[in-house]
Amino acid sequence: MAERVMRAALAVLALSAVVTGLWATLSPRSFYDGFPGAGREWVAADGPYNEHLVRDFGSLNLSLAVVSLVALVTVGRAVVTAAALAWIVYGVPHLVYHARHLDVYGTGDQVGTITALVLALVLPVVVLVADRRRGAAAPAG
């Protein structure tokens, strides 16, 4: 059960990073103007457009996707831990920044932004806990 939970969390993280990463890398202006979609504009609301920064953000997400996919496929303890910790190291300052700059959003977007960023931190913690439980349940050999 722990391995299924760990894999599910890694899959969600990888999928979100692939979608976000490809969009920001391949179409930075569209990402800036339209992320997260559905008529919302979370990036554009928070400062002027900078193609370099948007493409770097996309590449960062693609890198996280690669590490998450390797962890998902191999389920090796070291790479699973590395993937989860990478998401946490990325996610904490990202959440802190947005929590301190919520004034650029309406109430619905404030809730959506914080919810998405907290989820992006909860999932790697779930990965770490599930991996630890999976390791504890493995027979000693």
C-alpha cells in the first residue's frame, strides 16, 4: 500500500511538472498570460513579463519532472528521497513568496494559489513518509 501511495504522489508531481514545464518552456508568453488556465492569470498579476525567467521556470519544472519520473519508475530509495527533497526545497520558498504577495490576487485566486502550493509541498512529504513505511515493511535481507 505504501508503494502505491508513493507512486501516485510521484505521478501527480511529475505530471504537474511536465505540463507546467512544457507550457512555460515552449510558450513562455502564453504561460505568463494564462497560467493556470480557465481564465486565471496568476503570473501576469505579479509583475512584468520576462521571457528568460519564464523559460527558466519551465526548465526547472521539467528537471523536477525528470527526477520524479526516474523515482517513479525505479522506486530506488535514494532517488525517491532526492525527488521528494527537491520538490520541498523548490516548494517552500515558492509558497513563502506567494503567501507574502497575495495582495495581487482576488480572494478566489488567493485560495487557489495557496492551495496549489501547499499541495505541492504535501505530496513530497507523502512520498517521504510512504517510502519510509515501505522500507520499514520490507523484509530484512
